[in-house]
Amino acid sequence: MYKIYDKSPEIARESFESEQKPIDFQNIDHIVFGGMGGSGAIGDMFQSILSKTKIHVNVVKGYTLPETVNSNTIVIIISVSGNTDETLHLLKSAKKIRSNIIAFSSGGKIQEYCIKNNIKLITVPKFHSPRATFPYFLYTILKVLYQTLEIKEEDIIDSIKKLENLQKIINSSNLTDTNTSLNLAKSIKSIPIIYYPMGLQSASIRFKNSLQENAKMHAASEDIIEASHNGIVSWERKSDVMPILIRGSGDHLKTKERYKILKEFFIKKKINYEEIISVEGNILSKLITLIYLLDYVTIYKAVMYNIDPSPVNPIEFIKNKL
């Protein structure tokens, strides 16, 4: 798996510079991303990127489309395996509603259904596992839909350059104290709870999921503002939990104030915490570099636990029962 992660910036660039033709859906005011696990994380990311646009965005991780889906909606189906039960149900529901549909998959039942029903399908090769395939799918979707999603091409190019710069620091050949991901992995000695500002929710969710899948460890995440009204009370009692603060370089003034107060509280309570701050730049660059850095933390943590990050046997158990 680490070999795929080492190549992530290269995969991202190849995907965006591929010969895939951009598609511009007209008169779209509602976008629904449908996907589970690593595929669903892509939807989370686009929801963050598009949060300041006039486009209404839903991410569905389940079986039911919003009632607001209509002819001005584009339903974007994402399934690396092509056999995800929940996502296949969403695809069939979208077909009945006659909304705009485009699917991204490596094959499977979703490919069969799209071909049979003349639904636009972009085939993306699978690398190793859905979570390791993240940059391939993300940048393929960006290439095909950046005009529809109103994402600037220069922002996409900038994000790839920042990935390439980060790769030099956190890749598997640099096992020194300069490796930010390795340092954070070493510092995690208990169950992490990840605090995030609203715009960086997708990075926090992805980090939690990757800790669970790669390092096989429990993890949780909370919005920093919401946690200030409830979650912070749990720190009154000593527990085997470690706070990790994810921050954006351009966070809202009130969010910065909240982090300052929270850190003061942790210091007063003698609670050790870690802090990760995003790169400067557009929201896509911030999110993808955070995800890359934090994904690598989970790979290094798996190595430290002497665990193969690849198998996800409990997930396979559930799938085989469906």
C-alpha cells in the first residue's frame, strides 16, 4: 500500500492530464454524491469545496436519495468496486426519477447497469483498494466535471503541485524527524479524537476512516464549535483519548479564537494534544494535502502496530451477508 501512496501525486497529475473529455451539465442547481467508504469520502470533499457556491450539495451514504432530486439535479455515483450495494440502489433510484446521472466506477454491477440503461459511465482503474484509489478517482472526477462544478483549473493544478511538494517530506523513503506524518504517528499512543472546523470536515472524516481501516484502531471526530457546547465536558474525566486539532490556514476569526481557548483548556488540564495546520491556498489544495498527510499517518501507524493495512475482513464479513 505504501508504494501506491508514494505515487499519489503522480497518479493525481496523470488523472487530470488524461484524455478524458470534460462534461458540462447545464442548468444544474443541485448535486448529489452517492458513495460509501473511500468513495463516500470523495463526496465529502466535494461538499466542502462547493460549500461557498450557490449549488446545493448532498452526500448520500445509504440507500435513499433526497426528495428534492429533480431534472435540475446531477446524481454523481461513485463506487471503486462497482458492486457497492447502497450505491447501486441509489443509481437505480436516480434512473427512475430521471435526473441527470454520471457514474464513476472500475466495473462490476454498476458498469453493467449503466451500459444496459445508457447511463454515462467513466471507468477508472482500481489501485489496490478503494481508499488507496482516492487520488485517481478524485482527479478523474475533477477532470470530467470541473466545469459543471465551477472549480477553477488553476486551483486543481495548484493542488497537484502542493501534493508533489508534500510527497518529498512524508514519503516512505524519508524515515527521519522531518517526516510530519511519521512524527504524528509516533505521537498517537491512545484513541484519537479529531477536532475540525466546518470547512475541513472531509479531511477529519477521511482521517478517522483511514485510522479505522488501515491501523485497525478506534477513532472519533467532532466539529470544534459544536464540541465546545458538549464534547469538551468529557475531558473533565481522565480517559485514554488523545485530541488532534486540524486547522485551516485561513480559518474564520471566531474559529481561531475557539481553538486558542480549547488549547488553553488542554494545557490547564495537562492533556497532551497534537495540531495540524493546512497549507496556504485554495480549499482543494488545503483538503487534499491534509488528507494525504493524514492518510500516511495511518500507514505508519499500521507499521508500528505490525499490522497489514490492506485487509478489511469485518467489512467483507458484512458484504458477504448482504
